[in-house]
Amino acid sequence: MKKKGVFFLITALILSCLFIIQQSCKKNDELPEESQYLSVTFPRLTHKHDLYYQLKHHERSIEMEFSQPIDTGTVAGNITFSDKSGSLSLHYDLIISGKKVMITFHSDFQLYDGWKYFLTITTGLKSTSGESLRQNETIELRTTTKLTLSGSTQRNSIACISDIHMGDPRAVSGNYCWFGKNAKALESFLDFILNGDQVRELVILGDLFDEWLVPYTVSPIDPQAGIHNTKEYFLAIAGSPTNSEIFDKLREIALNEEIELVYVPGNHDMLMTQEILEEIIPGVIWEGDVAGLGMYSPVNGIIMEHGHRYDFFNCPQSLVNPDHILPPGYFISRLYAEGMATQTLNKEALASEGSFEFLAAWEIAYFYTILHFDMTLPLPDSTNILMGGIDGYSDPFSFNGARDMYAANIEDFWPATQVKNAVPVPIECCLQAIWNGHSDLFVAAKTEYMEQPPAPTTYKVVAFGHTHEPMLEVYPPGKQYTSIYANSGSWVNADDCSHEVRTYLIINPAEWTGSDIDVVLLYQYNLDSNSGNPDPPYKPVLISEENIDVSK
């Protein structure tokens, strides 16, 4: 009995302890929650790259919404709007209504375009129940850029176009020219540059002229067509009825005291020289470097080029055959032009996949072009590619002959070719080097100019052409981005391109605007269908906008 009593006593003690612990936990659960902190959102603004809020340049107010109603007596001095010059408190009022606080700008105040602003909220701001922010917060805002910089008559912008691909009169009449349907649009665009007050420099990033897109059965240099040499070929392009008014406007821009016209050669006009270009467009600024290549840096931190320097198939190949620079892509272009001139486009033809060694890549490009146009296969060993003296080649080639000329040593010479072509970071042969000719060139831009290592020098803005694909991307993604990659696209006929055409870049360097950010905008130049005009004018349409802090 004694043992039984002890057992019940111990059991009672255990149950009592468990009850006490349970009650204690329950009391702890019922402790009042830690007081909540205030938080703020911006319902009308977009948060970009998890870094800043994008503010329209024409905004007249900024709306903040807090998590709790705000005590109006705590607002003054605890919400401030500023820029690099300091507080802007003399230019706005604060209006409070419950959870919302509005900064409303005075009628005589205008936000700058492409500018950094700051909104500072301190812990002195209280809700009606006494909550505050966990800590002082400074929120960064950046304004968008309109086409004409607000409040400024200074020319602070660079316009970049590329890949127009003008042909001579034979190309237009023979239906093997990529340019023609956008001629009036380009004339209008050049008037826009001339008559506006924004653009300080118009930079053409290559392929204004097209000396490659000639059917292999047509001699590019032909005395019967009045073309005896490369210089006369380019003069024929400039004098073509399709192009002549455009060149008149380019000459006007080049001689305008307020605008500079800058030219960087591309691959389709790699045989262009400074002497020839200056004869065609007096006053133009030539930015060529190695034969067939060029590069331009208008200000520190911005670099521009056509982009074919990193393209195995289309960069100058001066070592394969001494005293010549035309690459294998030239001969594939001749085949492509033959298809344009004589065949019906096979829209169901798809790009092939396979090995990326040179011989395989040549065969892929060669047979894809045949398939693309449903062409009759040329006799591969027949010397049917008429040259006429272009790049010093007087005798005709066969397609197999051209292939074998490059296949003999192009891969072996690739490292030395890159040295000759002043490639900052050599690219291994041949996967990436060949792929660059079929990509958006983002990887090439990253490797050569945006990522360190391997890039010897990094740039805030890298602008290319060549791909015909308009593009605007930051690198790397996220709030820590250090560069912007931009591609100017093309002005070729829309039915000859799988991307948007009539595109161009506007770059506003901080060094010129006085801002802390470089701004890059991608536009398309379109007919204004809403003008109500039976003959509507063209106008710029914004596709994308990015900016990057250069003050850090």
C-alpha cells in the first residue's frame, strides 16, 4: 500500500509540473507582439533592377503610401526631396491624407531628364499610433529622358545607327539590295537630327555601304557598269537614285558646325578607306583602326564599334592570303545575293545545326543558303564567282576554291589574326568565334568590355551593330550591374529581317549633361499613324531605356 501511495504522489507531482509548464507557455504566447515599424511603397513608380525607382520626367508629384496613417505634425523635416545640389524643399509642398503623403512640385519647378534624385525619410516621422521606420531611409529615384532634354538647348546626345546596307543601282534594279523601302524614313530621320536641338554626334556604326551583297554571277567591279575599282563602287552607291538624297543630308550634317558625323567601318564595307569616305562625305570623321575595322570612344566609359571584330566568319582575314582581307562570309554573301536575285524565298527553311569547325560551318552556311532560296546547287568546282578585282582578286573563284583557301590555315592563323585585328581578349577557335556571327554579340561585349577579368578595360556603355538585332541590356542582371550593352539594330527592308527595323540609339553621356548617370535609349522610327494626316510623318517611338551611375 505504501508503494502504491508513493506512486500516486509522484504521478500527481509530474502532472502538476506539466500543467504549470503548459500555463507558462500559454502566458508567453499571449505576450503582446513587438511594435510594428512603418513601411512605405510608391504605387505609381516602377522599381528597376532592385536599385532605384523610375520617375517620369514630366511628373508633377510623387505619391508615397505608408503602412499606417501618418501623424501630420511629424512630417515637416522628416521627409525631404533632394538631388546632387542639395535639398529641393523650396520647390515642393507635402500633402498628407491618412496613409498617403504627396510631394507636389511648384509650377515653376521642372524635373531634369536623366537625373538622380533622393527621397530621405527619417525615424522622426510617426504614424498616428506612434510607429516609425526601423531606421532612416534614403530612396533613389531616376528620371526618364524625353527626346529633347527639358530646359536645355544644348546638344548633349549621341545618335547611333548602323547596318543600312545601301547598294548600287544594279542592286536595286536586280532585287538583291537590302535597303530601299526605308529610304524615305532615313531621309526623315536625318532631317530630325539636323532640325532638332539634341544630337551633338551622329555615329554610323558600319555597313552604310554594302559591297558584299552581289550575286556571284555579277562582277562587283564592272567597267560596263561604269565601275572600274572599289572607289567607283562606293561612289556608285552614293550616287544611286535611291540613296542620293540621303547622302546629301549626310553631307549637310558633316558640315554643320553643331553636329559631328562619325563613321566606323563594318564588314560589308570593310574595303572602305578614309580617303574614299571623305571624298563622298566631306567633313566626316573617320574612326577606322586596323584595315576593315574601327572603334570609337566619344567620352570615357563609352565604347562603340560594328562588332565583326569578334566574328570568325566576317572579320578581316589578312593572314590567310597575304594582301587580302575578305573573310569567308563574303563568299557566302555572294551566294545569298544570287538567291535574292534569282530565286523564291523558302520561308520554311530552318537554320541547320552541327559541328562548328570551319569546314562544317562553311557547309552549314552554304547549304542553308541554297535551301533558304530553293536555289539550284551551283557547280562547286566551277569558277563562277566573278570578282572583277575586288580586294585585289581579279580571277573568278569556285565555291570549293574559296572554301579550300580558308580551310588550309584559317584556324591555325586565328590567334595571330586576333592580334592583328587588335582583339582585346582573344577568343578560342572555333565554337564561340563562329557563334558570334549568329548571336546578339552580348557574350562578346561582356568578354571584351564589360567583365573584368578578362577584359583589360571595362566600359559603362558598349554599343555594337552587325547583328541587325536591336537590344538594350544591363550586365550583370540585378542591382550590382556595371555596364549596359546596346545594339543599334538596322534600317534594312522589314521583309529582309527577322527583327524590328528603323532602330537607333540615343546616348546621353553624364560628362555632357552634368548628370551622374549615362542614359541609353533604344528607339524605332515609325510612321505616326495617329497624326490624322493622309501622308503621316515619321516620329521616334521609345522601345527601351536604361541608365547607369557613373559617379561611383
